[in-house]
Amino acid sequence: MTISAKPKNRLSIDCRRKSASLPCNVAFANRCPCGYYNHPDKECVCGPGVVQRYLNKVSGPLLDRIDLHVEVTPVTFDQMTETRRAESSASIQERVDKARQVQAERFKDFPDIHSNAMMPSQMVKDICQINQAGRTLLKTAMERLGLSARAYDRILKVSRTIADLADSDEIRIEHLAEAIQYRSLDREGWAG
């Protein structure tokens, strides 16, 4: 199976002589040429310096424009066979639909804005208000992780979305903390 991002926000999936093209805003990459860097069970076979050179090909300004950075690790056999019940897709869909309705209402007077991700910088300042504890947390994250002004806006937009999904009128510190942890690729030395 081949999955690749295509121009004009399309994701192309080719599998067994069938293909699909889906609308998306997504990017993805292996952490190293062999694909096993930081793998829990398999050892990376890339030589010294190869991983850092490989990762340096992804520019900071590009990473800065991506809202969520998520490292996907392989699922272990024990995790696959767990009997613990996960949240149902229907429940998740219901939460997402409700959050989208909240955003539709929020932006009803702005025909070109349909979601939190589309907010311009000034609107982020108006809509994504955080309390003093949140400002302290965000300031600390900005300084320690060396985050940019663009990352600051993205963190606030994502935290507003997390709050919407939690059916919260305000952005709480836990929403902000979750949004900050989605900026993992901004961290210095993310290659180890």
C-alpha cells in the first residue's frame, strides 16, 4: 500500500490495484531512512548522523505550519488483545459534530471562516482567551521549546478546539497543555 500527500490538499492511497484520493491537510514522514528510529521493538540501522541529516531536510518553517505533530508507534500484541472498551466511533462522531456546530455558530458572521483553524491572528487573540495560569504555562512552553509566534497561534487554536470537544466555554489549562504536547516536532533535538 502507498499513501502520499498530493498537491491541492489531497491524500492519495493506492492499494491492491485500487486507489482513492481524499481531501486533507496532512503531512507525514518516517523519523529516519530505515523507518525504525525510536521503534519500541526494532533497531534503527541508520549510521551515526544519518538520522539528524534526514530530519534536517524537514524545514522548521514547514513544521511551523502544521497544527498537530503526532508520533504514531506500532501497536503491540498486548494492546490489540486488551479487553478494555474504547470510546465508540459513534460517540466520537457525536462530540465532533457538536464541536463543529459550536464553531459554526462562533463564525456565523464570518463567511470565509468555518473552523478554529481558519482564524486570523487578531481573531485568535479575541476568541482564544486564557487565564493567568494558562499564560504562565504557555510562556514557559514558548521559552523552553523555542516556539515561534506562528506556533503560539496554532497552540491557541488547537486548545480552543480541544475545549470545544470537551464542551467547555473556556480554554482550561488541561486543554492548553494537550495542545502544547502536539507541538513535539518543534522541540530542539526531536531526533533524540
